[in-house]
Amino acid sequence: MRTYSRANFHNARQASARGSALMLMIWAILLMSVTVMGVVEYITYSAEESKQAAYDFRALHLAESGVAVGLHPSTRRGDIVMKQKVGPDSGFDVVINYEGARLPINYITDERLREAIYNLFIYWQLNAEDAGVAADSLADWVDNDSTQRANGAEAEYYKSLGIYDAPRNRGFIRVEEMILVRGMDAVDRKKPDWRNFFSIYGEGQIDLRTVFKDVLLAITGASENDVQRFISERDGGDGIPGTEDDRRIRAPEAYQILGLNGDRLNAVSGIVNDSDTTLRRITSIGWVGTKRSKIILVTRRDQTTGAVTYLGRIEE
């Protein structure tokens, strides 16, 4: 039988203690390594997050600078000052359009505009029934009476759905509010970006200088070829409205290009113009690297005093 002396036992205990200490030290180093790696990763993430936040802020600041340029009374559409590079990887681009490019939804009780909106829905490939329901219901929502149009909707229709505060019998406060109207769900399915073609700020006139193709087709009833020809000549070689190569086409020439005459010309000429400068839509995009910040400002300028009224602001 093997026996251990006191010295051997003492040495064994020391060796065991050293082994335990070594294991503890290894575990401590591993723990410290994991902790350090976590801290480094956190710092790296925080630094990147801070950098991106700084880019966002700078892009927004540049967009604000672009708005200031667009608001200056001497700035005109297509001026070179509206596209500026600030540093190697940043700058701003500004485009000035007019609110008359869009259909003024709060004037839909004008039969000419209601018909244009109906035509627009047909162009977007709604069937005649759905287009009629949406157009008439929009008009019923805006007018101040309770008489239902042939395909429209007044209080009784909405009450049948459990809605007791519709129609509002006033103008829309936001374009998005239009989705609450009977028939607009069908429009939304066919044309998800329909909001871009309507304005709550418009004053009942369509501006030939910036009007969208879809809107011009709906308003004039002209052929698609004639409308495309007009827009191509108006927007110049780059095909972008509001740039240096645009051509100012006065209303008489525009009517000729669009093939308008007779009763149709008489009807259209009352809601189309080529010189409305009171309602401006200033779109300013500030950019830093790949970061973008957009500000859209809708303003009205008094033609006598030059005073500017801010009607709406959107940040994207």
C-alpha cells in the first residue's frame, strides 16, 4: 500500500491550488476578452450611429438652405443657384413648381373639375361605375348640402356603415383625408400614389407650366400623343419641369398643340392658365453622401406687397 508523507501531501495541495489559480486566471482573461470585444463593438456602433445622425442633421440643414434660396423673391425656376454643391460629398437641389400642377380637390363642386377627376379615374383604369362613385362622393363630401349626387354618398350611406360624422360638408384639410370617402378604396387599389395628383391648396386653376401629364389628360380630354408632345416641348431636353431648358408655352399655343377648339376649348380655358405665380411648391433636397433629406414647402406670395404666407410644410 502506497503512503504519502506530510511533505508530499503539502506539495500536492500547492500544485492543486496553483492549477485552480491558473484556471481562474484563464477564465478571467476570457471574460475580460469578451467584455472588451463587447465594449469595442458598442463603441464602433455608437460612433457609426453618431456619424449617421450627423449626416442626417447636415442633410436637413442643407435642405433648409435650399428652401431659403427657393423663397428668395428674385429666384426663378431653373436658376443655377438652385443646384449647389457644398463640399466634395454634399449639397442641395431645389425645384420650384406651382400648386396648379395638381387638381384642386376642394373645388370639385365645379362640374368641370368633377368631370376631370372622373376622367382621371378612368385613365387610371377604374371602370365607369367605380369612377363615378368616387368622383360624385368626393363632391358630396365637399359641398355644404345634403343632396346626394347620382353616384355619390351623403350622411345616410355613412351611417349605414356606422360612421356618424361623414361627410364633413367642407373642404378637405389634408389630401390623405380623401381616403375616407366612398369609392376611394377602389382608386387606392388601382393607383396607390394618387395623393400626388391632388392639392388642398389649389385655387381652382390648373397651371400649364407644371401640370402633370395625367392631370392635363383629364382636364383637356386631348389625345395622349398631343399631351405628350406638349409636355416634351414644355420640359425641354432633360424632360424635367422647373429646370433651365424649359420653354414657356403661352395658353393660345398650348391649346393649338393640344388640339382644343370649340366648346371644349371654351370649357377648358376657364380653369387653365399659364401665369399663376401666387402658389408655389418648393421642393428642396439636401444630400450628404447617400443621405437625403427633403423639405416641401407650399407658399402664397402677395402680388402687390410680395409678402409670403406659408400654407404647408412636409419633411421626408
